[in-house]
Amino acid sequence: MPIYHKLGNIPSKRHTIFKKPNGNLFYEQLFGTIGFDGMSSLLYHHHRPTMVKEILKETDVTPHLAVKKNITSRKLIGFDVAPEDDFLEARKTLLVNNDIHIGVAAPRSSMSTYFYKNADADEMLFIHQGTGTLRTHLGNIKFEYGDYLIIPRGIIYQIEFDTAENRILYAESFHPIYTPKRYRNWFGQMLEHSPFCERDYKLPEELETHDEEGEFVMKIKKQNTIHEMVYASHPFDVVGWDGYNFPYGFSIHNFEPITGRVHQPPPVHQTFETSAFVICSFCPRLYDYHPQSIPAPYNHSNIDSDELLYYVDGDFMSRTNIAPGHMSLHPSGIPHGPHPGTYEASIGQTKTEELAVMIDTFKPLQLTDEALKIDDGKYYKSWLAH
């Protein structure tokens, strides 16, 4: 995300002496991606961020694939995934390819006994139910229903929930997640035609700084393995930082829909992008205002991408038998469109209250065992006239 931010205390010049009140040095760390070419921030620690005290164990979390070559349209009942106490154990990976892992989670408890870091992937957490605080070594972000949380790879974090009823859609991206290029000028500033702007971001605040030594359990995900180790100092010991690489939040309710006289194509809903997939937000909006317009989307062929729609709330006008937490998968290779009756019923309608998240991937998605457990098994027949 091309926006500069800073928290805490930092020296006036990079890579120079920065002393504690007692005369000892703070330890500088460059926290960046894509070698030295991507987004980065400079952090200043009480203790060396390199002090691994003990390696405990490794746990293989490779998703077990059930369908590797899929051309079947499917409806997954996301709320059928049972709640679990632990945040990581609650995450159920449903759809995968080499670029992205997509899943849902219903964690009941806050992360309090360990810290977590994804060393392979940027994470997108969409908060469907629940409130709380994303606590990170670069500051805290309060979240609520409808918030996207973008957590770049390497961020150390804990999640503190306010309640035991939480539902999350998540994506692990093996490519950096950015705001769409067409929304930004060549300085990186959001343009006037963008459906959101920098004011809408939830930036890290309340930098927690713990000057503590001891034993702190860290779980690091790398190559589909959770590596558990003990650090000799508290991971949240940063006294200050500045730069461009940090977690942030954005509420789907702050996305301002782009409308027109006739039906607008899905790219107008785009919220995030990578080189391998896009994430879009379908929000309450006015329908098309041409006197002969058909608000429902036209049938279209997914020749180059798989489309996953996660239904959040409202009445999704082009679908029948859809409820919050349902996920429809429309695979590449076959066309899809409005369900029978919805195309005609949309004529004359003036607005929609639908709320949904869409992920379009440029490579086919494979289904895991967890996905088949919540597949309704008959969605592919739902376009037949009755």
C-alpha cells in the first residue's frame, strides 16, 4: 500500500546511532519484501529481533486436496464450519492454487499463548462476525463487522476477540496485496475516481512496546508447515518505526460503488489486486438508470478465471437460495449468470442492499476435503428452469 506511516520514536536519520536513555543502543531492522525492491519499513527494537532460544516442533498443515481438476459450479455453506477455540486450528482451507489459499474460520478464543507470523503469504482477513483488536509488532488496529484486515507477510500478530462468536473469510496470498494501480496516480496517491481514499484506511495505532526478556512462543508458517519456537525477548518490543510496509484495515462499508446507466462490469467493484487474483466488494448501491436497463448481470463466460463469491448480507439479486456465509464457486471454462427468474425480476428495481466479497483467480482453484464437507452438492443444477 503506497502510503507513508510512522509510530513511536525514531532517529532523524536512517542507519545512525539511536540510544536508549541509559546509553545503550536500540536495534534497527529493515522489514521489507521483494528483496530490497518492495515495500519496507524501518523498525527500532529494545532487543535483537534475532534471538531464537529454542526450536520446539513442526506441524504439517498442507491442505489435503479432494478435487484437483474442477469444472463443477458449487455452493459451500461457510457457516457449517464448526467453531473452534484456537485461531489457527479454526482456519479451514477450502480452495487453493499456487497463488492463493482461501478459507473460513470461526475462532472462539483470542490468541494469548503464542504469537503468529506467516512467512510465506500476505493475509486478508474479512471480518463477517465479531469485533476485537489486531495486535501487531507495528501497532494495533481495532476491527468490526465488514472490515478487511491486510496483514503483509512477516508481520507478527495476535488477535484479541471481544466475543466468542466470530466468523472470518481469509485468503493467504503468495503475491503482495496492493490497491489497484488504476486507482493511483504515479506518486501513489489515490485518484478522484477511486471508490475509496486514504482517509478510509484503518492504520496501526497504539504501538505496544514491551521491554521484556523471557520465553515467548512464536508460531511461524512457512512452506505449509507451522514451525513453533521460543524467542528470548517479547516480539512486541518496537519503540518506533516508519515506512510503507505495515498492516492496515479497510471497511467494506466505506467502499463507494461506481454505477452507470447500464450494468457495470465486475472490475468496478475491485478493492485489492495482485498479479494472480483480484478481490472485489459488492455493496449496497443504486441500480442502472437507463430506462431500458436490466440491473441483473448478463450471462458471462469465465474463460480465464475462477470466480468465488462470499455472501455477507442482504439479498443478492442474481442468486436464489443464498444466505450469509454461503460461497458460490463458478469455475473457468463454463458460463454462469443470473438464476432463473432473477434476470426478469430485476427490471424496474432501483437499488440493492447486497453485500458480498468476490475473489477472481487467474488460475483454477482446487478443492480440499474441508470444502467437500460443506458443499451442498446440487448448486450446479440451479440454472435449470423449474
